[in-house]
Amino acid sequence: MSAKKYPLGIALGGGGAKAAAHCGALQALKEFGILPDIISGTSAGAIVAVLHASGYTPAQMIELFSGLNFFKDIITPGLPKGGFFDSKPLVEYLRKVVPYSRIEDLPLPVHIVASDMEHGMAKVFTKGELAPRVVASCSIPVVFRPMAINGVHYVDGGAFQNLPVTAIREKCEKVLAFNLIHINEGKYRDNVVSVAYRTFSMMFMSTTIADARLADLCINLDTAGCAMYDMSKLEMLFERGYHDTVTALENNGYQRISEPEKISFATKRKKKK
């Protein structure tokens, strides 16, 4: 049997602002000398995947989004045609901060998972214009308008692969997966965004469970008490993702190759002034 193309792949699940925990996980992987040969991402996990592949450090990723307001800087309200919010601001922001315009130009191979509304199936993007494909992966149905790409409408990849192990499983000898979605999503809130997200979170759970079984190691990151639209807890989520990953790696026999790095966020320095 021939060896698979990539020795190690990592799969980053979706979860909105909770994806800041993925940044902490990537920091832990770095300190353990675990460097992926390919990375897959769904929804906000796709944003982290692309930023990582572009060369951003985990701390720099947090700083990119710290201080932003989800409902002012990332999306804008619009007439409810296909969705209540327009994600064009996020498309433009990604074009601004990512130094690559196409997926295939990234130094590290990235697979971005979205859901094809026309054909009712998962779509794994491995090439094409980067920003709209990432945002397609992030477009939660009803909340966000579907993203049209070459005449096809796409919504959040979580409908089929919220934990995108399947997207890279056959290409990798080993896959590490990082999950953000949990059954208990906190207190119920009676508003359209909360109801839509809570409904789809429950739906995403079924695909998450199936994909988690395909991973060699699936690490559940603690995002309890954090809403997917709350950008004020990114640094806390980073710390949680880091500690959860360190614990899981140590429990599974992995060894550190470097001491814990002292992370000092620019946002914290600014607050002290």
C-alpha cells in the first residue's frame, strides 16, 4: 500500500468567535513541534486555517480581530433576502489582511468546506479566489445571505462537515481534529440570530460526531460561556484552547520540544497605557 500524500493534517471546526480557541491550539502544537502538512477548516475554522497558512502567528490572529465589533465591522444588516445579514465587510477584510488572493497560492495546502445549496452536498474548495470561498464556509443559513460563486449558492460548511476531517482523511496518514461545538450552548435567547445559531449547532453536532470518529485524535476545546458573536473573549478563548491542547497532547504521549512561549497581546499593552 502506497503512503498517503500528507503525513499530518489538522481539521479546524466551526464556531464563530469561538474559533479563537483554535489559535491557542495552534500555539500548543507549535511548542510540541507538531506542524501540519495540510489543514482543513469549516466556517470560522476556515478563517484560522487560511491565516495560519498565510504565515500569521497564533497571537497575531487574535490581534487581527480583537477590538472588532461583529455586527459593525464583520457583517452589515440588510433586507431579509436569503439572510438577515450581508457578509461583504468580512470578504473585504479578508482581502485586506490575507496576503494571498487564491487558495492554491497559499504556502500550506488548505481545504475549505462549504455547503452547496444547489446540489445539497458538501463542497471542498482547494483553489479559486480565497476571500469569497472562506466567507461561503462561514455563511450560517438564514442569518447570512448565501455566497454566490460561479452561479452556485453556498452556505456554512457545518451543514455537512462542521469538523472537516472527511475533507482530508483520505490524503493523510494522521489527522488531528479540533472541535468547538458542544451540546450545551448556554442560556436560550429569544432572538433570530440566537435561535438560528442554536438550531444549526444542534444539527452540526451529528456531523461533528461522525467526523470526530475518523480523526486519530479529536480534541474538544472549552468554549463554555462564549457566544459565537462575542468578540470580547478572544484572549480567554486562546488560553483555553492552548491549555486543552497541551493537556490532550501530554495525555496521548506527545513530548514538548520547547518551553511555553510568553504571549503578550498588543491589545493588552494598549489597555495599560
